[in-house]
Amino acid sequence: MTVHDNTPDIVDRTYRVGGAATTITTTLRGLRGQSRRLATTALAVMLGVAFTAGTLVLTDTLRESFDGMHVDAHAGVDLAVRAPASFGDGPDAVRDRVDAELTAAVAAVDGVAAAAGRTSGWAQLSGPDGTLLGDIASGVDPIGENWIGDERLDPWRIVDGSPPASANEVVIDRAAATTLAVAVGDPVDVLALGGRHAMTISGIATFGDNDDRFGTVTVMFDEATAQHLLGERGRHDVVVVALEEPAAADVVADDIRRSVGAAHEVVTGATLVDEARAVHLQDWGFFDTVMKGFAVIALVVGGFIIFNTFSITVAQRTREFAMLRAIGAGRGQVLGSVLTESMAVGVLASLVGLGGGVGVSAGLRSLFTVFGLELPDGGVVVRQGSLVTAFAVGVAITALSALVPALRAARTAPIAAMRESAIETSTPGGSAGSRTRIATGSAVTLAGAGAMASGLAGAGDDPIVLVGLGGLAVFGGVAALGPVLARPFGRLVGGPIASIRGVPGQLARDNATRSPKRTASTAAALMIGVGLVGFITILAASIKASIDEMVTAGVSADIVVESGSFGFGGLDRSLVTELRSLPEVAAVSGSTLASAEIDGEVSEIIGIDSADYGRLIDLGSTEGSLAGPDGTGLGLDRMAVNADTAAERGWSVGSDVPVTLADGAVRTLTIGAVVEDPYIGVPPMVDTALLESAGLRPFDIQVFVAAADGVDRDTVLAAVASVAERLPNAAVYDRAAFAEDRAGLVDPLLGVVYALLAFAVLIATLGIANTLALSIMERTREIGVLRAIGATRAQVRAAVRWESVMIAGFGTALGLVIGAGFGWAVVRALETEGITRLVVPTVPLAIVVAIAVATGVGAAVLPARRAARLDVLEALRS
Amino acid sequence: MPPRPLTPPAACVRSAVKRYGTGDTAVTALDDVTVWFPAGSFTAIMGPSGSGKSTLMHVAAGLDGLTAGEVFIGVDELGAMSDNELTRLRRDRLGFVFQAFNLVPTLSAYENITLPIRLAGRRIDTAWVDELVGMVGLTDRVEHRPSELSGGQQQRVAVARALASRPEIVFADEPTGNLDSRTGSEILAFMRRAVREMHQTIVMVTHDPVAASHADHVLFLADGRIVDQIDDPDPERVLDRMKQFGA
Ligand SMILES: Nc1ncnc2c1ncn2[C@@H]1O[C@H](COP(=O)(O)OP(=O)(O)OP(=O)(O)O)[C@@H](O)[C@H]1O
Ligand SMILES: [Mg+2]
């Protein structure tokens, strides 16, 4: 390759592409030259990478602190002795408690340094002013335990006062004491089995060095009180063991097995940690998925912008490339120089983005807190693998996004240098290009829709992934169709704008449709955000409406007392007894969750007060009877199932079914009733008395109440409320308010999702601003002419602003169509899950449109200002 | 120095100094220029490259400010006007033709012609615009975009636009500079007609003695000063004078 000494710098530059060092210097020089137009690309890469790194750092951090939490929770525990699984296995196993005498037997084994029984359960602190600590819906568990007080076995340390010495003394964690502003000697109420208990604080403790145990609220009792209030008198959940020689765990475990008999299971502390971790991961798996999903969205949206910027700059530099080609630069050289440039941007911006990731993770954490979801504290954990992943993804996305524009640059015909205008303007409609575009765009869209449909139908190993990829393909396909749709859209919307806004409106419309490809790919970034927001809005509204409908139709009770416990703790059973004695009340039933192995299959079951339940919940037509022939209910030997379950398992009224409960005993239950269950979708039902007889001490999650004849709603509401008053965790609703409360459960999650999607919209806004800025740069001369012949600054600004609004409007329109499609498809697919209503909420969607249009106005602020401030003469000279 | 005209001038530049830059690199583009453009006259400005012709047009049209001196359009002095006032002045009272790229590419020829009127939000005098379009011979091409027109057609659109709002004065900076001589003389003939038949005031910069000979007066600029004037010029005299000033 020859190097001509007298060639201009630009030629020189490209001729030397190939020597790595010079490539980098020339590329850097190129970058400096166009730093402004690359700034937004870099910003998009940075934001995408920061978001990816942020989510990865946050999930790393959370996982680490969860891990730490489980390790610490069992710190010092070398072995544990417990009952064997009654049914289920691994982390899902359900087991009985062990007798308290076991502790002494285990302690007597050689090599055991310390052994203690541990009992834990639900116990909620209530301060002097009625403040309840520990909101399960926000992820803060209120936990009760026995005070062990042996540093070999657990990390709790008294920092003030003393351990509980009697049945009405408790130790609470320091965080709780601070929140409630109580000190040693102060009274405090504790909700647990038996209802509300007045206690005195005997001591305040820390968990190791922490004020609480990973964001939970802990209250500790003496051993007998813990058993009484949390479990079962005379029994422990487990016996934990510290060894003199932890390395000898295997030997001592065998000794313990020999000594306590085969009826017990001896496991290592590590097994307890693993099981707890596995349970946690099940709960948090969705969180991981959601966060990764948003990282992908941020990157895809960012990718559109990067693609767009490179496309535009390549188009603007057509002449430069053509000139290079004309004087002999090879295609590979042009390709190489554009790709190198993009890589440089990708690498630099990704590095900066990584730094931002830590900040983003902190931001995300506080976001969750704002919406009432508490995440455990813990130092930020930055894993090398996560950083490498985020960095690699950032660079790869940048390179991929630049590939097509780079290939286009390489294909530049030398003759293009001679053309007057380097600005690409595609010919309107009808060309072969747009026909293949329509064909591929439609094909990709349909394929994506198909993948989504089969994913929603549950096909494949990983339907969620199928749905996700299908959704992505739909976005891609519609984005490909965008250029075809841009002109019709421009005519449709631009007409009114032009007639309202006059010349600036017309200029805006014409500019917005001038390069449909550019408009479409700019709008595509916004389309994704709006599409997802629209989809979530429709889905949430449908879920809420369905819940509302389900509750309204399925609950015939007049009043519902709700515990907000989701199954961990709840309302003491004495509430049902007391309510039943009210003259205003005709029927009362609690409802509690448990699990059982029914004929070989582990299943969720509910415990109810079966004599009344049928009067409180509309179960439709019933074969057999819940209340039984004598009206006393299912008793201890019968169960009821809904028609679907009965059909699936081949049961009918009178069938005998073997059922194992937590105590491990196998009972034969007769199917006493098969219910149609048209609304709720109830699990198999047994009488709560049966659960109690199996050693469970259940709480009611809800209590349903029907008013006596002739008693109006307000009267029974007041009567129930006055009884429930003694339980601070009881919320008393009439049916409509209960339906509303249930539907409201969707809200916190919805808030987080919206906030995350707002981020995608923000990136899209940057994209619009970027496109406008680049377009204005290439229209400088034209703006000069406009200003010279009398367009005011305000008119120039208005033209840019309306162009921006049109681009945003286009993205919004496409997004809403896609979002509505997704919403429809997903809601239909969830019909069997109880989402029976499809609701398209007009007000929220109108707000989405308003926000998206405002986004357009916002994106235009800086480009419009720059356009309006152009010096007329300089612009004319350009 | 031209004699002060009897009719009030359409525009007037008095003791104008325009200096670019400061210190050693300072360039004096206009050096104490005083000139009147009589209403209803066609003035050509000639001079060597870099003599300040474009600068004079720009300051006269309110596209650029002066270092010292005054500019009047009619009786209004431009120096005190805000950007918005100058913009309105250009829109409502002046017309422009540049050497090339005069038009907004997204608008049709007709839309380009009526652009200043529509920017002002005024009614389009369709009869007048149609007449103009007829005069420049574009009646069957008005719906075309600039990219679909030849260079000469584009310049005719630009001239029609400059005249469409019946401005007090039209400034044309080398309007035929990019055109072949036949197309150029069509444009010139058309501008000449506008002056004769409609009493339009036109100021035109040109390097072409034949083009200049269409004008009523020819002003010669050199090194930022008015150095000579010919009234009722013919090409030979203009050429003669040009040689004298090294243009
Ligand atoms: N923006 C500017 N900054 C600095 N100097 C300038 C600027 N514009 C013009 N000049 C200088 O002012 C002088 C007059 O320029 P002007 O453009 O008016 O010349 P002209 O007579 O129109 O020349 P031409 O026939 O080449 O168009 C020149 O020396 C030019 O370099
Ligand atoms: Mg000039």
C-alpha cells in the first residue's frame, strides 16, 4: 500500500488503517472531531451498561447478604437434630417438632460442647402507641424465638438488660427498640398464638454487630414461653448442637444417631444454611428475572440509539467515505475505520458505565424502598464476573449496532462524492426496498407473536424465555416496519399539526417524514418503553378487575377480617370463637393455609370452619355437603375438593384418600363434598380442627363473617371491629373494601416496574434528542435560509419541537398498539389462572400518551435552542 | 460617490465600517462606505473577490451588524433593532436571492415561494403569486420539490419568492453565479422586468459585466470602499472599468 505524502490528512488517515497503532490514533482523532455527535451515543452506552452493571451488582449484593444472613443465622451450629420429613424433600420438606427432652439426650453425647432447643415462629411487636412492626407485604418478617443465650450456638448478644427470666419478659432487637423508642423495663405488646400479650422488655440485643437480623424484627422469649406462644408446649422445632471439635462432625453425628434413635434426623449446620438459601432463592428468583429483564430492555433501547447515531453519522459522512473510495481506499478499510471508531466509543463509554453501575444499584435499592419493598442491608458486593459481563455486553452491543451502518459506509459508491447532497432521503413508498421491508418486518413480527403465543400456552422448557424472545422479535419486526408506517402516520398526525401550527407545523411534519428510516428507528426506542408500560398497565388493570370480580362474586360474607400475613402468622383462632358469640353474626369461618401430602402428592390445603364456610364463600353447586348432614362440618375425617381437582385425581363424594399432615401420621379422609368453585379456585379444604389435632397451631389469614338476618352492614361491621380491636394486626373490611384491598396488592410491584420502565423511556428521550441534534446539524444551511427570509427564532424552535413531538407520537402510537396486543395475549393466556377480565384503562393510558408527548417536548429543548441560536450568516455559509 | 437621489432611497448605508477580528488579524471588510439605493432602481455591485460586496449586502439586509455607521431601510435604522425586529423586517420588507441552495428542500416550489408570507401568517395573494409563477415560467412545476428542479428553475423559484411579498428591496448575491449564461440571462431579464414593470428595487452582486449591464447603476467596490459608479451601463464600459480596478 502506497502512502502519498501530498494527500490530504483525511486520505492519509484512512490509508494507514491497518497498522494497529495508527488506527487507534487516527480513530481517536476522528472521535475528537465529532465528539459532539458521539456524546449521546456514549451516553446511551453508558446508561445501558450502568443499568446492567447496577442490576448485577444489586443482585450480587442481595445474594451475598442473603447468603450471609443464612450463614450467620446458623453461625456456630455444627449439627442439628430434628424430626425426619413427614413429606416433601429438601428445602420443601414439612416435618414435625421434636420433644424437649431430646436436648438433654443430645447434650450428653461425647464431643457435644453445647446443645439447645430452638423454636421460632410468628410474633409481632406492637409499641405503646399501637405501632406494629414487621410488615410482611414489604418483606419485613416479624419473628419470634426462644432466647438461647449461648454464644457457641447463636450470634445474639444482650447489649442492655438481661435475658427473659419469666413468661412475660422479652428481649427485642436494638433496631426495634429504636423504632418503638422503648428501653429496658418498658411495656410492649406481642401478638402471637393466643392473641395479644402484654410483656416487659427485659433486654435489648444485637445480632452480632448488627442492630437487627437482616431487616427482620425479632422478639425473644424464655424457652417455655416460646414453645407456648410460637409452637407447642414441651417441644422444639430443632435441637442445635455446637461441637468441641467441629472437624469431628461426622463421628459425633453418628454417635448422636445411635443415642437418640432412628426417629430423628441429624444434619450439619451447612445443610441448614443450604436449605434456607434454597427457599430464599425460590422466593427471589422472580426478582432476579425481573432485574435481568430490565437490564436487557435498557440495553436494547440503548442499542437502537447507538445504531441510530452511527447510521446518521455514516449518512452524513457519505461524501467523505466516497472520496476515500474514489482515491483508492478499500471497502475493508472504510469498514474497519467505522468499526474501530464504534469500538472505541463502546470501550470508553462502557468503562464509565461500570462506574455508574454502583450508583445505579444504590438507586435501585432505594427505589424498592420507596415502593415499600425492604431489601436487606449489607455492603455493596461487586463481583468481577458481573463487571466483565456488563462491560462485554456494552462493547458488544455497540459493535453490533455499528455493524450495519459500517457495512453501509463500506458500500458507499465512489460516485457519491460527486453528488451534491450527501443526505440520504429515501424515495417515498412503493420501492422494492420497502416491499422486502414489509415482507421481512411482517414475518419477524408474526414469528415473534407466534413464539409468544406458544410460550404463553406453556410450550417448551422455558416458556418465559420464549415469551420474552417473542416479545423482542415483535418489537424488532415492528421497528423494521416503522419506516413504512412513518409517512402515513406523518400525514395522519402532521396534517392537523400543520393546520394548527402553520409553517412551523408543516416544516415539523415534513422533517419528521423526510427520512422515515431515521424517524422510525428513533421512535422505536420509545416504542419499547411505551409498549411495555402500556402492556403492564393493561395487565395490572385486568388483574385488579379480575381480583375485584373474583372477590365480589366469590365472597358472600358481609365482613372480612384480614391479617395481612400471607400465611406467616395471622389472626388468633380465638377471634373466630368470639365473633361467633356475637348476636349480630350468623356465620363465621377462618381460613388458614397448610400443606399436606394427599395420596402421594404434596399440595397446598386450606383449613376452614367448615360448618359455616359454605355460607361465606360462594362455592357454586355442591355434591355432598361441607357442613355435613348434621351441620357440624367436615370434622376430623372428611375433606372437600373442587370439581377440577376431583376430576383430575379421580375422586368423588365418598372416596377415601390417604392424607399426611405435618405430624407425619397418615389419615384416611373421605371426600365429603365436591364443589363447583366457579370464582375463587380453592385448594382442598379440611376443617381447621383437623390441623389442630395434627399438632399445627394455625392462625387465620382471613376471617369471614355473615351478618345475622335483619342486621345491616354497618351494625355488624361495628360489632366485628369492636371484637377485632384487641388484635392490632386485624383489618376489618366490608366486602367491597376487601376486594379493593386485595386488588391493591398489585400496586407496590407495579410502582417498581413503572419506575424501571421510566428508565427505558429516559434513554429513548436521549435518543430523540440525539437524532434531532444530528438532523439539525445537517440542516444548518436550510435553517439559515429560513432565518434569512424571516422565520423567527420562536418559529424555528417550534418546528424542531413539533418534529420531536411527532417522532415521540409515532413511537407512542406503535408502542401502544404493541402494548395492547401483548396485554390482550397475556391476559387471555392467564384466563385459567383466574385473570378473567380484560380491561383497557383509558385514563392511565391517556396519561402514558401525555407523558410520551411531554417526552418529545423535553427531548427537543436543547436541539431547538441550538437551532434557534444558529448565527444566520454562519449557517448560510455552511 | 453617487449623487444623492431626488426620490427617497429604498435603503441607505451611511459611513459604514465593518471589521472582522481584532489586532493583527483584523480585516476591514467595509471601510467608511456610504451608499443609497434609489427606490425602483436596479443596482449592480461589482468588485474583486474579497472587496466586501457580500458584506455590504449582509449589513444592508440586517443579517449582520456594523462596527460603525448606520443602515436604513426606508426611514428605519437597523442598528437599534432586536433580532426579532430584524427578522420581521427581512420577512415583511426584504427579499433575498443567494447564489445557490436558496430553498427549503422539504417544501414544494409553490410552498417555497409563499414561505415568507406564510411565516408572517398573512393571506397569500394568489393572483399575484400565480402571476409571478407565470412570469418565471414555472406554472406547471410549482408542485415539485427543489430536488426535482434544475438549478436555473431553482433560482427562478428563489427570485419569485423574493418578490412574492412585494418587498421594499430585494438583495441578490451572485444569483446567476452558478448558472450557464443563457439561464442566467433569463433570470436577469426577469429581474429587470420586475424593476421596470413593478417598480421593484433590486440590489445585485455580480462578477459578470453582461449581468451588470442589465442594471441602472453599477457600483464598484475595492478594499471595502466604493471606488466608482457607472449609470446606464453597457458591457464594454463595465468591462473597461473592471480592468481598471483589477476585478
Ligand atoms: N465572517 C468573517 N470573518 C472574518 N473575515 C471575513 C468574514 N466574512 C468576510 N470576511 C472578510 O471580509 C472581506 C470581504 O468579504 P466579502 O465576503 O464581503 O467579499 P466579497 O466581495 O463578497 O468576495 P467574493 O466576490 O469572493 O464573494 C474578505 O477579506 C473576507 O475574508
Ligand atoms: Mg461574496
